Amino acid sequence: MSDHLFAGLLRPERSATTVRIGEVDTRYAALLASAAHVAAGLGQAGAARVAVHATPTWTTVAGVVGAVLAGVAVVPVPADAGAGERDHILRDSRVQAWLGPAPEQDDGRLPRLPVSGHPLDTPPDSWEPMGIDSAATAFVLYTSGTTGTPKGVLLSRRAIAAGLDGLAEAWEWRPEDLLAHGLPLFHVHGLILGVLGPLRIGGGLWQVGRPTPQAYAAAARGGATMFFGVPTIWSRIAAEPDHAAYLGSARLLVSGSAALPSPVFERLHALTGQRVCERYGMTETLITVATRADGLRRAGRVGVPLPGVHTRLVGEDGRPVPHDGESIGDLQVRGPTLFDGYLGRPEETASAFTADGWFRTGDVAAIEPDGTHRIVGRASVDLLKSGGYRIGAGEIESALLEHPGVAECAVIGVPDDDLGQRIVAYVVPAAGQAVAEDELVAHVGARLSAHKRPRRVVFVESLPRNEMGKVVKARLG
Ligand code: MCA
Ligand code: AMP
């Protein structure tokens, strides 16, 4: 089966729809023309998989949209990735070129395919959008696990189409909507929901740059009807009543990527009259559970499964857990929005699924009799969420251990009002080595992403271990 993932963008009657990416304020017609040039260039270059240095800019959006139109798989490289993480992504994904500008520190090994830095007026002569096989990979998104290096998650066009159509139905997302957000463009939230979403539906898109309360208030004054944010963004908005008040005019405020604290939900309700609509998902599954626009919006509840998605809870004994709203179990999901596996890692792909084909989310949840889900936490202490970013403790520990001043270390997430969890590293210094906290923080930032830097380093003489010699992280912090 072939598809046009961007059904909305391709509709001539939507050509005047708003597209604002930071300072670039333009219309669908110009995005389509610009992306068509990218698609035509990709066709000539013959690339099947390209990397995009995913800054929140026009070139990222035009490049990604062009690649999707051409059926070329995109590997978004986090804008703040350190050298080690970037090299890993480029090598592991075997991309053939950079699409658009490469990061400053790039070693120049890969060819660069140009993307115009400003909107173009007309598409190339006789360019026509082609239907692309819906089973084809649209994106390889890199995401952290509890151990090892980030894995490439293969997302097909049909999974993305199913996920976006499900959200459109749940949120009554229409062409008349103007979506605003200030999310990064290298994850499901900001890129797939936040850019591909409007372009499939035919609605307006406004990437506001940094997601400050001022920027969200300005977008509300400028007519935005829907807003996406991670809990850190919402809690910063809730702390600024004058800016928050403007969001009262919106149709829908949506939170996801991490748990929205109840006090933030209540405070936003008091300030804006709006109850935030929470939804739940993962890079591997896209959004699977969402509060419906016409549904009950309650603090701490992430809603009901999207059309075609099934969920179940499994206890430690492997038995089903009742959906009584109280009993908790491991959340497993199945449905049309799931990924096609981790690139080049068949064993890890197989172990992510149960024998009967359900994906193990690693999250612990309760389900109410009416199907409403409550996410209780994660099963592993080694997968952290800070500012809505998923971060593997093992990845930071490996980076720290590369420093000669570190003999042993353990990384944990400590509860944080602003970030959800704050990364703290416990470090046993190598004998005879004097190492400063700043140096270790910079060391991690140079290898991984800026948001993976520990906020604090605690130097200790030894780490708490059990009889097996395994570090007991519960005894840290
Ligand atoms: C940060 N800073 C540091 C350190 N960490 N300085 C020294 N040491 C450190 N360890 C600096 C930062 O560089 C920044 O500096 C300043 O401190 C503030 O940083 P931070 O507190 O992190 O705030 P922020 O930069 O304003 O970022 C908060 C944020 C961001 C905007 C909420 O975390 C964010 O964009 N999160 C979105 C994550 C996301 O999209 N997740 C989706 C994946 P300076 O001010 O100089 O820059 S999840 C997903 O896709 C699924 C499917 C789902 O469910 O959605
Ligand atoms: P990522 O793959 O980076 O998208 O991270 C996925 C993880 O984010 C999930 O496994 C959850 O732990 C967490 N998550 C996403 N949305 C929510 C939510 N609404 N409430 C609680 N946790 C969430």
C-alpha cells in the first residue's frame, strides 16, 4: 500500500495555512515548494537514509518534510549531541549524507545535501508527490535504554499515520487548529506529533523556539488553539500567572513525555480555566493512550487507548492484573502505532516483546474499569526522565568511567519540582586523582547530550553494594 503521509499539506485549499518556525513566518505553499526541492534533490542523490542536525529551525522542517515526501528515511541527530553520541548515531544508522547543515564540529566524512535556509516560492518544474510504500521506514529515532548505547527505533510511515489519525480523532484536531509548541525536533513529541501532526491534518504549525511562558503566551495572543508541552514547560508556565492567563483562550493544552504533577494541573486550571489533556507514549510505540478532548480530564490520568491500540497489565507472577483502578502491573501494549524493531539489534527487539506479541513498556500502571490509565512509575531505576528527556543511567555511567579520575560511579534520578527527575552522579575518585565536579559535568556533555549532564556530582569513598556486589541505588540519594 502506498501513502501520502502529508495529506493536509498536499491539499491545495490549505496552501495559505500558517507555518511559523522561530523567526520564519510563512505558509504551506512555501513549505511544500521548499520540501519539493529537497525531495527532488534527494531523488537525484539516490540516498536512502539521511541525517538531519535537528535544530528547531526552518531547514530542519523543510529537510524532514522533503525527505518524507521522497520516501527517504530520516535520522534526526539531537541538536545538543556531544561528539560520542553523534558519532554513534551516524555510524549505527549508516546514514549516507547530512541533509542540510551539519553540526559545526562535524568531521566532514559525510556528504552534505543542501536545504534552502529560507522558504521558496515555487516547486521544481513538473514535480509531483509520489505515493510511498506505507511499510517503509520514515524515521530512525535514537533512544536510551537502561544499559548500553542509544538504540535506533524504526518507525514506519503507517505507524505514524495510524498514531496521528488516532490523535486527530481523540483531540478533534482539525485544519482550523493552530498548534504551538517549543519542543525539540528530534523526538516523537516535537517532531512527529508537533510537525508531522499538523501537516497530516492540514492545520497550522508554530514552533515558538525556546518554550518559555512568554513565548507560549505570545502564541496564544497570536491565535494558537492547541499547545504541546512536557511537564517542565507547564510547571514553568504555571509559575507565571500573567503569561499563563493568555492560554485561557486555547482549545486544548496537552502534556506528555513524563508525568504532569497534580499541583501543576490544578494551578493551570485555576489560572487558565483549562484542564490539561494528558497523554502517554514512547518512542517505540508512539502515543498509545490519550485523554480525549470530549473526555473527563483528571490530574494524574493519561486517558484511554487510541483507536486500534490494546493495553494490558501483567503482574510480577505473569498473571493478568484486574482493571480496577487500584491494582498495578507492568503495562504492555499492542496495536498499529508500534515500531518495527531496534535497528540491527534483533535480540533486543525480540526481548522487548512478550511471546504472544505484546510490547513491554517498562512502565507500571493502573487501569480503571472505564479504561482510563494512570502511570505509576517505571519498573527500572536505570531509565530516567529529566525535563521530559529519556536518559539511561548506564550511558552516563559509561561516559563517566571513561574519565581517568573516576574509579566507580552510579547515576540516579532524584525527584525535582522543575525537571521531574534531576540527574545525580555518585563518584568514587580514582586513587591519587583529584577531579572537580565541573570537569566531570563537562566531560559528560562533550560525549553525550547537554541534557544528559549530571546536575550534581557527589564524591563518595565507596558505593553501597549487596552481597552479590551489585550497587544498591535505593541506598543512594
Ligand atoms: C542543564 N544546564 C546545566 C546542566 N544541565 N548546566 C550545568 N550543568 C548541568 N548539568 C543548563 C542548560 O544548558 C541551560 O543553560 C540551563 O542550565 C537550564 O537548563 P534546563 O533546566 O535543562 O532547562 P532548559 O534548557 O530550559 O530545558 C527545559 C526543557 C527541555 C525546555 C523543558 O528539557 C526540553 O526541551 N524538554 C523536552 C524533551 C522532549 O521533547 N521529550 C520528548 C521525548 P542555558 O540557559 O545557557 O541554555 S518523549 C517522546 O517523544 C514520547 C513519545 C512522549 O511521550 O512524548
Ligand atoms: P520516550 O521514549 O523518550 O518517549 O520516553 C517514554 C517514556 O516516557 C515512557 O515509557 C514513560 O515512562 C514516559 N511518559 C511518557 N508520557 C508520560 C505520561 N503522560 N506520564 C508519565 N510518563 C510518561
